[in-house]
Amino acid sequence: MEDDGPWRLGEALGAPEWLDLGLEQRTRYEYLDEDFRIGRDGNRTVVALRTLLRATFHFDPWRVGVELADSRLVGGPDDDLLLNSSIVNTTELLQGYVAWTGEDVLSDDDTLDVQLGRHTMDVGSRRLIARNRFRNTINAFTGVNALWSGDSGEAVRTFFVLPVRRLPRGFDELEDGDFEIDQEEIRTRFFGAHGAFPAGDRLDAEAYAYGLDERDEADVPTRDRKYLTLGGRLRRPPEPGGLDFEWESALQLGESRFSTSDTDTADLEHRAQFHHLSVGYRFDGEMQPRIEGLFDYASGDRDPNDGENNRFDTLYGARRFEYGPTGIFGAFARSNDISPGVRFTLRPSKQLQLMLTHRLHWLASKKDAWVPSGLRDPTGDSGRFVGQLAEIRLRYDVLPRNVRLETGFAYLFAGEFIEEVPTQTGPDDTYYVYFSVTFSI
């Protein structure tokens, strides 16, 4: 039987060729056993919905894009849930932009694509700038974003944008699913350039520089981050019967404050760094087995009293693909963390994918916080070892590119730091399970 391809909304409605329509709806059940965050314990259960509706109007060389996003919880959370705008953001304009694409602009066979307006971005490895996939809400920016692509595989992206603040932010408003129009952070400028180019046989290289200039707004305190992130990446993608690897490093220089508190007025010298290294091997065979060794280092603040902030800031990046599920879990982030690990992936059939990951986590600085939890021992007496995270994930494409089922289980084995830190009030180990179904048309 011939594969007719995925079912698409535009085709079903008989939309004209210049109109591209799309709809995605994801429902995800999440259960967290024993919350590990500071001041919290007990179990959490949520059912999170995310609905995306997009329309793109093509009038070559112009196009206009509109995307609506609705992220909410079914039935509302319990009163002790750490509820924020990374989970709920009801009925919002995620994207609204005008774009132009030109050819042979700077050289023969090149293309230049320029977007103006509100939009999302996936840049490079997605560790520092990403359109969120697992998280229930998605980062958006307003400004200009230009991508130049040459005929030899090289590409340069430049952007100058204002991050979009998701609203509302109060617990009661989020719990009730109240609607409030998102606003641009008019006193925060995010800008930069990212270049990618072939560097040899099956070898890709990237270099980037991102600037962030953040200032307080009325009733919106910030950490007054003003720094430059410089980085590079070298990657050999996986192929059957061959070694692959990825290396990425970034350095942050500038100044910031350690918190958003009104009483925190000290501008600290910001010196932080991040490094990622992975080496993998994909075996021959129909099931595409692959094993991968992982190592990540993200600096933490060495001394709370030395006038410096050494905690790496992952900016607007995603972390699920590296540090395990987020949602109401999100146990680890790209800040104050040393983490070796191993990952195994398998594709038993075209429709089924399996992933197993095991990682160890230490604090890069034992005087800084285990950032996602808020737990911290400024004396450093609780040690560095946070624990081990074991994860299993299964994906099954019931109808490829139309209906996907996904389930995952993550177990955090507590280490010395969790057991000894004075501010920990709950039990030691914790686990998280989720099940989702995604419809895409």
C-alpha cells in the first residue's frame, strides 16, 4: 500500500496554495513523587494542555506568519504546586511577523531571509536560544532576525530582539487560567550573531556572540544582566558504523546581580563558563542502536562574598534533551553543574523509539545552589554530590507526523548534598512519570 503521507489541515479545508495552515494539540499527564524544591514536599499531579494554531501566507518573496498558542492545566493545580508562566499562558499571540526572502543577494546562489515582528527561534545546538518543545510554554521575541545562507553550506544569523514576557505571573491568575496579553520586555535587549560552516568531511563548525542588556522595569525587577556570551561548537553527526562527537564551549563576561530582590543592588562582575562534550557510536542494523558518552560542565558561583557571579546563565535555551524532563520536574539545569553520563537509543521499528539515560550530578561550586531546587549551603559543608538521574523514554508514532504517543520515567537517587543540606525538608529520592499524546495536522 502506498504511503499517502500525513494528513494536513490546509489540504482538508481546500486552502489555496499561498496559505499554509497547521494545528498541534498535546495533552500530557504528569506525576511527581515528593517535590525536591526548597520549602516543598509531597506529590504533584497535573494534566497540561498545549494547543498551537498557525497560518502562513505566502506572497513570494514575502510571507506573513501568525501563530496562536494556548497553554493551560485541566482542573487546576493543587495549592502547593510551583506554578509559573513556564506551565500556563492562555490564548496568546506566539508569532506575528512579516518576512522577506531574497536570492543572489550578496553572492551567486545565496539566500537571505529577514523576519520582522514577534517570532520564535531555534539557534545552533538550542542550548542558549530555543523554541521549547517539551515545556508547556514557548519563548518568543520581538524584533528583527536575519538568516543568510551560502551555496557551500555556510550560514550567518543576526538578530536584535526584545524578549516577550509571558503574562500573567501571579499564582491565583495562573491557577484560574486568566487571560492577559503578553508584553515585550522593553528594557531588555537581546542581540547577537551566529555563524555555521562546513569544516571538513562530515564536520560542522559554529561560532557565536550573544549580548544581553537587561534593566528593571516598573514592577518588574530583574537581575540587571549585562554581559556577552562567546562560544563555539564542533560537531560530527551520527552515521551507521561510525563515531560521532559534539563539543561546545561558551564564556560569559560582564556584570549581573545575584537575585531580582529590590534589596539586591550590588553589581557583580560576571565570569562564567559552560562546556559540553559527547562521543557516540551508531551500530549497523535496522534498529539503529547507538551508545553515547556525555559530559557537561556549567560553572557555579565560587564564593558568595567575593564580588563576582560565576554562575552560568543558559539564556533562552532548552534543557530537556540534555538534563531530563522539565514540566513539573526539571531537576537539573545548565547552571552550577558537573554531569557525566551515558545514553542508549534504539529504534525497534520505524514508529517506535527508545531512549535510556543515566547521569551523575555534582555541584560545580559547593557553596552555590542546586539551582532548580533553590537548595543551597553557603558554607559548602553539605558537599557536592547531588545524585543520580536515571531516565527512560518511549515514543510511538501511531500515525507518523499526525499522532504520537510518548511516555517517560525519571528517578532521582539522592546524593550527599540532598541528604545533608540544612534547608531540605522532604525525603531523599524522588521520581517523575509522564504520558502524552500529540495530534499534528
